[in-house]
Amino acid sequence: MGDLTNQTFVLNTTQGLVGYQLKELDYLRTHYVQDGIIFGVKIGACSLMFIVCFLFTKNWRQPVFILNQVSLFFLWMETVFYITFELGDFYSTSTILTLSANGVGGFDKGISNASSVFQLFLIWSIEGSLFFQCWTMYRDAFSFVGQCVPWVMLGIAVIPNVVFWFIYVVVNCVGLTDPYNSLVLDHPWIYTVPRILFTFSVVIFSLFSVVKLFITLRRRRNMGLRQFGPFQIIFIMSIQCMIVPAIITMVDVFLPSSPQTLTTLTSMFVTILLPLSSVWAKFKSTEQSSPINMKLASTGSPYKPSTFNSTLHTEPKTPTNSQKSRKDSESTFHDMIMSMDHHLNKDVEKYPFK
């Protein structure tokens, strides 16, 4: 008796008699388990990040905070509807093996359409958040070219994503009611172009962030500032959370042998890591505020508190004219640098990325 695990069975399907191997059933089982793990992680991560953003954000009316929270909500809803879709008749083993959707009711089709619509809303909200953050980065640029950067991103990345993802969702909904429609069968690019465009938008935003970070660091270095502030941390984290999903999406699009689960990980990384970077940046800036204030007090700046107890404070000896002049010049230079640093980071104070 040979290997019993290599048996083949034949089923009558909509395409005629089709033979299957037992290992194909194992593949279905593995696919179901992988989807369950990934979508469970997505729901847990979205819920946790949604709560964390509310806890670490003081002003809930900021546009970027609203866009990020809306993206998290759409990701959560899209995941819930997709899990419901996989638990229905559409994803049953009998439907997949026989290629017949006769047992699929209107409820399952509605759940699938709802999942596709929330996926569309998710992409739109992510693109809106990326564009708004790019506009915040470059809205006060000194050159005309810098001020045009957000609108370049809008034209080459955001608008194409909005249009092609809308086409994708429409075709996907048509395919549920008429799987053999020519719009579905004769245009395979509809399923690949939106993913490529989403990857491109993530990469282009990362590129603009790198350019802005380089300009900011060079400006701070020319003024003698070495300490990283929230402005730099935000862009460093933005670069990190943009490169990871970009790489995952490129692997998913250009490597046919890549796992199918990579597609759903891209939007999850973008949606979750953008608010996480802004929360981490605020934590670092708050953590560093105390040493900066102590340094100001120790260097004799105008921000030094004047309410010291006279019994605990001993007046220093009167300095010579040269020492006093040198001390005044150092204090003036330090105050000037701190004032310029404050102006560099004023946009972050008004529009933090969260």
C-alpha cells in the first residue's frame, strides 16, 4: 500500500470534473489559520492603538489626530467584516472546491461588499493623512519648489490612488453578482495597479520626509544645535514606518511566490505606525524638557527663576569686566540659539503629527 497522503479525489464542479489532492485541503486549512491569526492581530492592534492615541493626545481636534483615528476605525471595521465574510458560505470548503456560489445568500454578498467599501474608505483616509502631513512639513518652506511638494504628491500619488481603488472596489462588487463578467475577466490590471499605486504613495511620502529631515538637520547643525527635538523624531519615525510597509508591498506585488497574507499587512503597518510615531515623539520631547530647563537656569538665561530663598543663595563674587562681557555674550548667544530652535519647532507645537 503506497503513501495514503498522496491520494487524489475528483469532484464535479462548474468547470467540469476537477481532480484535487489531499495536500490542497491542507493548504486551505493553513490559509484559514493564517487569516485568523493576522486578522486577530489587526483587531487587537487597532483597538490598543485607538485607546493609546486618546490617552496621549490632549487636543482631539487636530486634523492629523482625526485622520489617524478615522483610519484606525476603518481598518477595524474592514477587518471585522472580512472575518464575517470568511465565516460565511462564500469561504466554505464546498464553495471553494466546487467553484459554485449557488449556496451563497444575499447576506454573505452584502458582507463582502461592506468589507470592500470599508477597505476603500481606509485607503482614502490613509492617503488623506499622508497628504496632510506632507503639507504640514512643507507649508512654510522658503522656496517655491518646497511649497509645491505637497501638491506634487497630491497629483502623482493621492488622486491616482483614490481613483483606481474606487475602480477596484466597483469591479470587486460586480464580480460577486456576475463572476463571468468581461469587466472582471478581461482586465486583470484592476487588481494589481491599486496595490502598486499604494506602494508608490508610501515610497514618495518617505522620500519627501527624508528630504525635509535632511534640510532640518543641516539647518540645526549650522546654528550649533545638536539635540534632537520632536520635529526630528517625528520624521525619523515616519521614515521607519513608511519603509517597512513599502518593502512588504513591493515583495507582495513583484514576487508571485510571496504569501497572500502580505497584502493585508501593508495597510495595517501604515495605519498603526503613523500614530505610534507621533505618540513616541511627544513622549521624547516631554522627557527632554526638564534637562533643557535646568540648562537654561544654570547658564544665567532670562528664563532663570528669580524666587530663590536669599538665605540659601549666596551671591557670587563680582566678576571682572572681561569675564562679565564674555559671560553676557555667551548668554546672549545661547538665548539666540534657543529662540531660533523654538521657531524651528513652532509648527510641531501647533500641528503635532497625531
